[in-house]
Amino acid sequence: MSQNTTCTQRLEPVSPQYVEVETSGIGWSRSTPEPQHFEDCEQRKISALCNKAQVKLNAMPWFHGKISRERAEQLLTPKQDGLFLVRESTNFPGDYTLCVCFQDKVEHYRVKYKDNHLTIDDEEFFENLAQLVEHYEQDADGLCTQLTKSLPKVGKQDVCVDTKAFIKAGWVIQEHELELCETIGKGEFGDVMLGILRGEKVAVKILKDSSEAAQKFLTEASLMTSLRNENLVQLLGLVFTQIPNSRHILLVTEYMSKGSLVDYLRSRGRLHVTKRDQINFAVDTCSGMEYLESRKVVHRDLAARNVLISESGVAKVADFGLAREENFTVDCGKLPIKWTAPEALKLGMFSNKSDMWSFGILLWEIYSFGRVPYPRIPLADVVKHVEKGYKMEAPEGCPSQVYDIMKQAWDLSPEKRPTFKEVKCRLLLFQCVTE
């Protein structure tokens, strides 16, 4: 971000209107100079992050998800001793089944959760499926045979992450270093609290178990270890706590004291939010998204509620719970339909171009001072209006240069939408002439 630009923004979860979607097959304005201590703080954060490594995800090519016992046996051919796959359990939802060939048959072993760890025999316990498979690849240890060869799943494969990877990469914060204060919000995985880390305020997401939800939580954290940009909310580290009969995982991020962009716009309104503020919000958010685009990461849930504002007025993109690698599909999901591109709603196809559609909606939110999109259309009718080519009118007072970007972002053909790099250039030019 250029030092002579300006910004303002903030967080708190706002509940969007969601719909269950079945799919087939498949955030500036600094009117005064920034205090020196803010710059020093940012520099300390950056230098500390440089000493940490990216946490890699473990591929699980042998995990086939929700398939039946019969289908597993059909796939495991020829039945070579030690050939295996892992599937979701059909008889015990939430558990798994290890299917392994031995003497021309397929043996099915239940993999269950016990005390938030996975086990087959109540003797050996594992944090995730990858650890379990690795163990039995080294030794049969009570199974009919040692696992020798996996049967890879065709198509998109699942991943998992190991807590030890965060320790090795330098992302673990010692429990005694973090002081928890009051609750400041709710996240996808649980409470979000204000914390104090080495004298600085931080935000802390808390997950109270180490089961399947923990893997999703750690997957978000692992992605954040690879993303370092001044317009993205930055991961500072994780805390792993162990108390009797319970294990908590705490994800620590920088604290954005002015909350979410949507709340900032709504609470201050036209009296306090200037045109300069609006264009700066747009530039900041676009800068963060341009970085994600360059890294081939898709956010999936871009909206003013997920753009936060720091104490110094910098807007940053947040909430990577749904972020994924570029160009992927989902089988089904709970999606915020007023912010989601048509191809994502209908076919589950997400890309940086679907993020651009959402950015167009976010621009409309900025220039309407936080109104809910499609204000006069019933939620159930939004999709059919959009599919027929309907585009929202420009908010009152919205510059034509910005509205042109919105309309292009809402092109029904994803390939015709501009890139974040292109849009950022246009916004920067308009920022230069905005007072």
C-alpha cells in the first residue's frame, strides 16, 4: 500500500442471508499522519513473521469420503495384500473406516474418535488420519496386514494438517504468553476474544475440541501462514492448551480495533464517512484481493462484514475460513446468495472471478453506507433476477467510475469480469482525483 494514500475500517460478524445450495457434481483514508508507534508495531510484526515458515498441508490421496462398503470393495481391485483406502463410516456417522485387502478379501476397520483422537484398537491414538495411516504403513500392529499401497481417489483430494507442523514452523505461542480478556464476537468455529500478547492487543479465535472441526480450523491457520500482506488480517500464531478431559486450540491474529467495514459504514453514515474514505476503503480491499489473486487463492466469502479496520485506519480482508486454492467446486454449501456469483451458486464453481463478483457487491455496500444488497427484491427472487441480467442501480452519490467497475464485476460471463490487478489500477487513478 502506498504511504500517501488514506483509509478507515472495522469488524464484528453481521449475519448475512444464507440459503442451502445443492450443486451438481460436483477492505482507505488517513487524513492525519499515522502515529509513529503504529508504524513501529507493524514493523515488529513483519520482522517476527519473517522468522516463521509456511505450514504445509498433508495430502490424503487414499481418502475417498462418503462411499459405501460395497463401492470400496469394487474399487479395491485387484485385491493385492496391503492395498487400502479410507472412507467415511456409513454405520457410525462422524467416524471412518479403513478398508484393506488381505488374502483376496477386504477387511473393514472402524476408526473412531475417543478423547478427541482417532483410534482403531483403543491402544494407539492419532491426531489425524494421516498419522494413523503412516503408523500402519510402518507396522501392521494388530491389523490383518501392513498397509503397503494406497488406492488414490480420482479428482480433488482431501488434506489434513498436523499440530507438530506449526511447532516446527515457529507458529506456536506459549500459553503463559497470552492473556484472554472479554468476548468480542463469534466466528465460524467458536468465540472470538480480545487478548493481550506480549503487551499488544490481539484477537483470539477459540476451538474447544480437536476432532474433525479442528482439522478445518488448522487448515484455515495453515493457509494464513502462507499469506503475508498489509491488507490481509495477519496470523500471529497458535496456542495449544491441554487441561483435564479437554483440549483447546487458539488462533491468534492481529486485533482490528475499529471492527468491520459494514458496521463502520452503518454507525457513522454520510455525516462522518467522506468520499475520500470510501475510495480508500475500496483501494485497500482491492489491494488485499489482488494479493490473493496473485497467490491463486479464492476467498469465497468477500463482503463488507469480512473486511476489518485497524486502529490506524487500514482496511484488511479477513475470515479465511472458506478460502481455497484457485478454481474448485463444492458439492453443496451454505452460501450468502446476495454476495455470491451465479456460477458459484448454480454449479459450485469458485474462482478469483467469482470473488470479483463479490467485490462488486462490496463496492455497492461501501457507496450505500452499508445497506443490504438488492434492497427491494425478496431473497427468494434474487437469483432469477440476476440470471436474467439484472444489475443493482448505483447508490445515491456513487461516482460513475466506481459504478462502471461494479457493472463489469457483475457480468454473467466470468471471463469478461476484470481482474483485481486491473481494478486496483483504475481505483488508484480515481483515488488521486478524489478529495
